[in-house]
Amino acid sequence: MERSRIVAANWKMNVLPSEAMSLAGQVAQALPIKNVEVIICPPFTHLFSLMSLQSESLKIGAQNCNENPFGAHTGDISAQMLKDLGCSYVIIGHSERRARQSTENARISAKIRAALQTGLKPIYCCGEGLPIREKEAHIEFVKDQLETDLSTLQTGHIEEIVIAYEPVWAIGTGKNASPEQAQEMHASIRKWLSDRFGSVLGTQTRILYGGSVKAVNALALAKQNDIDGFLVGGASLNVDEFIKIVHSVSESAND
Ligand code: PGA
């Protein structure tokens, strides 16, 4: 079975609430694009207004959640709140959070569980930093991340997860992983999923690539067997660039 494709926009801490509707609205107008589900993940403050754009071809997601349903967690937002608002997806474990929040790594598994339990689909991020890539320990490193973050999850829930491989050295640097480097890691992630949860999950799980994806490099990456789309940061803030990326993914699905 052909896996459906995804292109997710990670706006990070960019775009003002007053500008969000115009940017996301232009994306919505270019959709649907065949075979691709587009997801926009804006800052929390924009979620409510963008919810009206949600459709079959455009979903709205958040960039993080707290693992608890409610309580004394000032400044945080729970998976349940996001679900109640109408969100479909939530990014969990982005490297910018892993790097800056000392407790983040230990909470990722619980966050994924909270998202899955409320019916939100997690976009789970993994990926190695430059020193690990230079030591050629990247495959083992990402396997360890998967073990830590996903191995305790239950089949029956985990089917909804989307994995984003984002090598830290490629994020926001303009230096993307080559199609071969990305394919090697995606195949390894798929094998880990098959070994751990069975071949059905291994075959069906969508694995996105993220890290300096642009219109010029999208098609070659998207053509790789185990790449099912992208998590796009910088280039998602430019509508023309972003839509070109979505078209490349659509084209690769039609091959
Ligand atoms: P980038 O970011 O496309 O700007 O490299 C990707 C991400 O951090 O998700």
C-alpha cells in the first residue's frame, strides 16, 4: 500500500497573529495538491484563528504540548487543550526544545502518550548532531532515541505517529542531508519500527525528512523510497517556496 504524503510547516516562533491568517490562507488557496496532506504548525497564539482553515487537505498542528492533562504548569498547554481546540497534530521532541530544555528528553515518551491518548497525531522528531554524524555514530544514536522515546508505546496507539528525521546539523543551516544520507536513516528507522512493532507498522508509518528543505532540493529527497514528505522550517514562511515543495512531494508520489 502506498503511504500518503505529508508536508508540515513548522513556523517556529515566527509570524505575528495579525499576519497568520494571510500566510496560512494563501497556502489554503493553493490546496488541494494531489496525494499530499499539508499541516501548518504555528505558535500557540495563532491556533484558534487558523482552525477555520482546517480541511481534508490542510490540517493545523501545535509545536509542543505538556504531558499532563491539566494542573500547575504555568505557561504550558496540554494535549487535551489542543485536541479540544480542534488541532490534528502536535510536534514533539523538536531538537530546538531538546537542546534548550534540560528535562525535555525525559518527557518525550510521556508527551507522545498524552497526544495519542487524546487523539492528536504526534510528529515525533529525532536526529543526530554534527559531532555524532562526524563520528559516523548517527544510525546508532537515532536508534537509541527511538528506543528511549517510542519502545514503551503500545501497538493500537502508535499507528497514528508520524516520525520526522531532522539531523540537527541540517536545521536552519542551509545544508540539507543528501538524498542518500536521508534515505539511509529513513530505512534504518523503518527497520527499527518493523523489528519493534511488526512489519505492518514498519511499512505504514510516515517518515518525514526535515532540515533545510527548499524548493531546489525537495524533489530529489522526496523521490527516495522511505521519505514520505517533509517538516519544513524556514521555507514554510514563503508561500511560493512552500507550495513548490508540496508540488515536488506530490510529483514524487505519482512516479
Ligand atoms: P529548517 O527547519 O527547514 O529551517 O531547517 C526545519 C525544522 O526545524 O523543523
